[in-house]
Amino acid sequence: MKNILAIAFACMLLSCSNEPLSASAEDYHLALDQTTEIMIHDIFSPPVASRIYAYPTIAAYEIMTQQDSTYTSLSGQLNEFQGIPQATVGVNHKVAAWIAYTELSKKLVFSEHMMESFQETYFERWKKANKREFENSLNYANKVVQVMLAWMKNDMYNQTRTMPKFTIDTDDPSRWQPTPPAYMDGIEPHWNKIRPFTLTSADQFKPETHPEFSLDPDSAFYKELLEVYTISKELEEEGDESEGIKIAQFWDCNPYVSVQRGHLMFATKKITPGAHWMGITKIAARTSEADYMKTAAAYALTAISLADGFISCWDEKYRSNLIRPETLINQHIDDSWQPILQTPPFPEYTSGHSVVSGAASTALTTLFGDDFAFTDDTEVPYGLPIRSYTSFNEAAAEAAISRMYGGIHYRSAVDLGLTQGRSIGQWVTQNVKMK
């Protein structure tokens, strides 16, 4: 009897319980929220943020497919991706997927300690529940992370960190110039060199050409310029209760907003447009009561669509290198005019919000249906009210037009950008088979 008690006591001390580990879709949602919070803290650009979402969500999805034969691995479906090692006996796939997601996220951000603190609560709980199963899952997740890091290493991200800054062409009046108040350099001018996840090349979905630059009042370009100015003045007259202003503010998602007070200038922290759509993915998963597997699939497919959307959009931005409305309006129409939103620091055409919203909404429609109604509370933590939509496509169309309401894009950038994004989303969903 004493020996039995001694063994039982030893097992308690060593946490050798047979209680299974537990991880849920909600745990995954919270992990993604933590990644978003860290990215806000670290102020990552929208393109870089999309990369931070993509690799960890792919890792989690790949692990989960090993316990659900109705879902298909992405091995051979994504560029240069050959899959992950098979899990061994004694691995909890849900826990391993969560660990791989958080470990890989941690390696992609600056403030690693913020993810480590978040992980620790889970790790302690799982150790107490079943130390052996937790360690098996942890060891396997770390193997997956190493494989993912090796795949990531060849995507050209590290090389683009040392490439030269974008050169401003001051002799050509059609070319982009830095905008107030911070007059920042153009961000990520070499993002088209990043390896896409599904696209055959960065320019695969090169959009139609915008109207030819002209300051002739009868030209198509000038009419679009004047439209931006006219819309903004009308919205300003309507005041803060203007629906257009509410829409512009809701979809702002600019991590580079600068506030100037006297001689002091500081940045306010906001989510990126990709983070907003990952938030919508979370809402869709929760609303539909998606299980862990479908949640992992939704996050991965949306993240892939966003990442390829940014690569495609940035390829066009620095090729067309088009000047922003703010610059031209100040030079030729109204030198005291300011857009409702602060102009982000990169060329105008096409609209990044339009492209990635078109891509993400197409992916989400494939997963959850064309008539999926939802209430978007993504911006509530940042002081903005909820908005409701009857479909993902409706939300994408509103996100696109918000950039005109905000005074930072011409109509062509919005309309053709949305078309560009939907084409990318269709390509992704047709070429990435998850089931």
C-alpha cells in the first residue's frame, strides 16, 4: 500500500497525470489577438504585418491537418513549401498548433517578451495537466518552427532590409512625394521582391493603368483629383456625424499616424488593414462557432490572401509611383486643404485597403458563404463604434471607398484596386485546396 501511495505521490510531483491537454479555438483567437497587440506596440508596416500573420497561421494549420483527414496539407501548394514533419505518438495537435503559432509569431516581432508572458500562463496550465504530453507537443512544435524558419529564410525578406531607400523624383510632377506631417520615406519599396505564397510573380495581377497624369481641367485624371477635393469638402460640411467620415475613420488602419503638438511629434498606434481583416476572420469563426480546425483554416487562407495582396499592390505602387491627392490639391487647388485621414507614406496607386480587402473578402466568402452577415467590433478597442455588414464583399467595398472619403486616394485606385484584390483572392482560393 505504501508503495502505491509513493508512486501516486511521485506522479503528482512529476505531473505525470493522464488528464488530456486542452486547447480550443478560443485559445487560438486569443493568441492571434496577442500577436496583433504586439504588432501595434512594435509599429509594423502593413506589408510586414501581413507576413507576420502568414507564416504562423500556416504552421498551425499544417499541424492540425495531421489529425483531420478531411483537410489537405499545403505542401506543394505554396511556393517552395515542402510541408512539415509528421507528429509522433503522444503529441496533442491542438496544443502543438498553438505553440507553433505563438513561437513563430515571437520570432517575427520585436517585443518577444510580450508573447513569452502570454505563453507562460498556458504552459504552466498544460504542464500541470500532463507534463509528458505537453513536452511532446512542445518539442514537436519547435521542430515545425525550425522547418518554417528555413522556408521563411528564402523569401527575400532579410535581403530587402538592406536595400536602398526609395529615391524621390522631384523633376516629374506625377511622381510621389512624401506627405505631411512627418514627410516619411516611402515604406517597403522592395516588397515586390518578397516571395509570394501562391502568385507566380508579383506582377501577375498587374491592374489596369490609371488615367494619364494631367492637370488639364478637362482630363480624366484632373477630374478624379477634383472629385477627392469635392467629396472631402462636402463631408466636412456635414460634420462629425457624416456617414462618410465615420466610414473613413472606421477603416483608417494606419499605423503611421503622427500627432503634432507644438514642437513635439509622436505616433498614435493603430492596427493595420491586414489586422482588421484577421479580426473579421475571428468574428466569422466565433459567429459560426467554427471548431479549431476550421478556425486554423480560416486564419491561414485569409493570411495568405492578405500577404499576396500586399505583394501585388506594392509591386504596382512603386512601379506607377503616382503622386497623392494631398500634394496636388495643396499645390494647385487649395494650399490649406488637409485630408480627413492622414496620408500614409507610400505611392498612391493602387489602394492597399482596396486590394487586400478584395483578396481577404473573397477568401472569407469561400469559407463562410456569400451572405454571411456579421457585426464588426474590431475597432472598438481603438475608440470606434461597431459597424454591421450583410457580407464580406459589402465590407470590402466599404473599406475601399473609405479611402476616397478619407481624401487619400483617387477613384481609380479604389475601384481598380478592389478588382485587383478580388482577382488575387480568386486565384488563392482556386489554387489553395484545403478540403
